[in-house]
Amino acid sequence: MASIEPFQVDISKDVIDNVLKKVTAFPWVLMGDDDGWKYGTSLAYMRELCRYWVEDFDWRVQEQKLNNFSHYRSYVDGINIHFILEKGSGENPTPLLISHGWPGSIVEFLNIIEPLAHPERFGGNIEDAFDVIAPSLPGFAFSDPPPRPYGPRKIAESFNKLMTENLGYRKYIAQGGDWGGAICSWLGFDYPSSCKAIHLNIMTMRHPEGPSSREEEKWASSFESDQELENGYRTQQATKPQTLAYAMMDSPVGTAAWITEKYKSWSDLKDDDIESVYSKDTLLTNIMVYITTGTFNTASWIYYGRRKEGGRILSPSGRRVAIPTGCAVFPKELLAWPPQSYVNRVYNVTHWTEFPRGGHFAAMEQPEMLVDDIRKFCRSLKQRGAGYFSKKDS
């Protein structure tokens, strides 16, 4: 079994000072009137966010919040993978791998790790406890960069090794949104002997035969129309990520604007106000994880990696993910969910929940709803009598 080394987030003062120096020096006078958020990140909001960044934001406070959890690194496929491991309460917590996406990080999960691991602290039942494993994707944050761009299928292979070979879990559940949803899909497809069920709050995969009914065709047409204004970043990062990185790696304000616009556009906001969901501290903590680790470049590689792996099709023959799949459908998801009839052709859907509110970043926007749905899904697995997670299996 590979070694598991303790890790602590500890960004040097010199790195932090350099970031703030660059933010302070940004040439705001060169930015034209942007008409609010109409054609990109609002100039007025960015100026206020950066003022707060320099004058009020305290990285050390946020760093301590990260370090309140137990962090580790372990060698997998030639690189060190960083992860949080929160051991669950009770005698037999279910192993749960949770995977983030882009432009997220483990910061997405700070409000769900403890409730998942210790439900009794939040009015829940100890029988619902999980061992929560939350890795940084290869090339993101505190994980090493891969030697070449990894797509979600390769990351799934690495994460399965982390869970089974390095951490010793024979069986586990996986959950994810954004890239985490794609990684979970490949875990369920390629490793059903160890990944026994998946829970998704996004559907990124597609059936090779496309829509098969009028309802599905209507969804497909609407989906393509909706994505026209959101495809720019995706195309750039899937084709020429290195070119973009030269600018982003040198400009904290540029990185912040690139990321903040996604949180604004992809979330279910009240009165179109980004801070109705995210505080400045939350936004800046996630942004600083990218900047202070110097990983904007390699974090973008996953888009290129998926293109090289073949895209969104699990199986050209139409073979679906056979293990039980739970779907958490939030109404403002960036990648609008297909009709359930379509999803059923790609996954063995055994659990389906439609929520009244929430968007792309479910763990941050609606943490209580997401946690509750993951618990319900796991309970449904146990009720099936399949013996998925008896003590001898984890």
C-alpha cells in the first residue's frame, strides 16, 4: 500500500504579498465602461472585490478553515494526489469520494464535509455517516500536475487506485458535479467492482444515438441554444489552454475575473446578485487556491484531456453505467438536465430528485439539500438489500 503523508495548507507570506501587490497595481483606468455584467465580468464589481481583497480579506483565516480538516497526499500513477479525509462517526461509515470541477476546488466542499461525516452533530442519524474523501484533481491546487493533460477517464482511474490501493477501501460510493460528475460516470462505468454507486448533480455524458423522442429533441435544441454564450471559455481551454495561461498566471485580477464570471453566470442568484449566494471571502478563497498554488494552467488541462480521450460518450455501442445512479436535479444547472428518459439510457437511475432552487455549484449554493439527497440515496442502496457496504467491505 502506498504511503499516506499528512499535509497542511501553508502559503508563504512572500507569495501572498506578491499577489496583493499585483492586485493593487492593476491599471483600472484602462478598462472601458462594461455595461455591468452584460458582456463579461462587471468592472464595478471587480473593483469592489479587489478593494476588499487588498484591504479586508484575510487569507490566514481562510487557510485555518481549510486546515481544520485532515489533509493528506499520496502517490498515485506517478504524481502526488492531495485529499481531505474526514473519518465518519459510528462503527461503519460508508466510504464516499466527492470530486470537484472547474473553476472549483476543495473549497466547494467545506460546508458539506462535516455534515456528511458526522450527521449526528447536525440533527441527523449516525447511521448515515460517511468517511468523506475529497481530492484535489490532478493539476489542481495541492495535487501535483500530471505529466500530460488528463481527462476525466484517466482521473477516474487514478481516484479508483487512491480509494482501493492507497486507502484500502474495497467498495465505495462516488459523488460529483461539473468535472466530478464526469469522473463519477467513468468510475461507475470502468470500475463497478469497487465503485458501487454514483450520485450526480450534473449530466455531462451523452448517448451515442442522441435524442429518441420529441421531448428529448426539444431539450437538445434548447441545450445547444443555451450553450452558445457559454462555450467560449470551454473551447479555449479544450484547444489552446497554454495560450490563455500566460495571461492568467501573471494576473491575479485576470484570474479572479475569469473565475468570478462563472460563479455569477452559473448560479441560482437572488435578484441577480452574486453575493446573495457567495460572500467575497468564499469567492476569494477559491480564487486564491488557484493563484497561490500556480495551477490555473494545469487545472485547465482537463478540458484538453477530455477532447483527447474522445469526449462525452461513455460507450459507442450505447452500453450504460450499470451501477445504481442517483440524480440531484437543480433547476439552474448550467448544463440543463435531459428528460429522465434520456438519462435512463446512459445510467441505471434508481434515485431522482428535482429541487426547487439551486444551480451549478450545488455544494456551495444548497449544501443542506445536497447532503440530504446523498444520505437518502445511500439509504436507498442499503434498503435494496444488496449488502453494498457491510463492515467487511470497506
